[in-house]
Amino acid sequence: MPRTPRPPAKRRPPVRGASRPLKPPPATPRLLVFNKPFDVLTQFSDAQGRATLKDFIEVPGVYPAGRLDRDSEGLLLLTNDGQLQARIADPRHKLPKTYWVQIEGEPSDEQLQRLRDGVQLNDGPTRPAEARRLDEPALWPRNPPVRFRKSVPTHWLELVIREGRNRQVRRMTAAVGLPTLRLVRVRIGDWTLDDLAPGEWREVEARR
């Protein structure tokens, strides 16, 4: 008797969460330190024609390690090394990120302590942060300028966090009654802005 042909074997769907093979490290790892200006997206293209990293950086193959909101300024790291990118951006590594924050109102000791203890947000409590008052730093003028209310004083804080939720610093200060007016990231781990002007970048050693 002729054999009945078997139906073709079905391919098993990929298992969700299965680890993908890691890309080999680049032959020449690169790391860029960039001072992101206000109103610039941390991506290289935008269908709406808004300002992106492509307007400032023409280095092929590098990508942001983490994000910085469009309305925030300061330090952004870019690399072509996937492992280095993960070490910088993954909150599991708890890399400290330092922000200078101009807030509306005068911070009390109680408000600062709440930031240090961790703030309850709608997606859960934050990790404890470092928070202190800061004399007004010598920064570049923002374009466009920050809008102030003449009847309400403004002050500066330095906040150090070790996680990276969406708009976290703004939500933290708002939760304790101190709305953020201007937000500038000045340090990630050991990497700092130093004297970079907005829109400028420099290449540093790509160490993991």
C-alpha cells in the first residue's frame, strides 16, 4: 500500500521571554557625551519634523543609552556598544543620575525629606533619592526662557536618583508640592557635562 503523506510539521511559535543571542561587541566601541538642548527628541528621526539627535550628531551606529525628555536638557550618552548601553540605561544597575531642578516655591525640610525617603507615585513608590538645596547654578540661557510667576519664588534643587521612570523627577517634585520649571541632567555615573554647550558633544573612552 502506498503510504499516506504526512502533513508538513508545524513550526513552534517562539517562546516569549526567550533570550536572544547577544550581538558581538563592536570592533571599535564608541561613547559620546552630548548636551541635549531643550525641545530636542532623543531619537534620530521624527515624522513630524521636530528637532532630533540627527540635527547635532552625524556619527553612524550610535544610539542613546537611556532617554531624556524633550522638555529636559543636559547629559545624554550615546554608544554603539549594546552591553555598555544596557549598563547605563538598565535600572537594575542603579547607576546614579544627577539632576539640577528649578522648582516653583521654596522647599521645606519636610518636602526634601519626603524626596529622600521615596515618593508615592501612581505607578508605585520611588526609591530613596538624594535631595538638597542648590544655589542657582551657572547655566546657559534656555531657549525659549522659562515662564515664571512673579508672585511665586523659584529655587534650585539637586536630585540624585537610581531609576528611570517616565518623567520621574518632574512627578516626584510635583508630588511634594514643588512643580518643576526647568530640568537639567548633569551627571550619569562618572560621566559629566563639564563645559559642553547645548548641542555640543565629545567622544570619551567607552569603558564598561
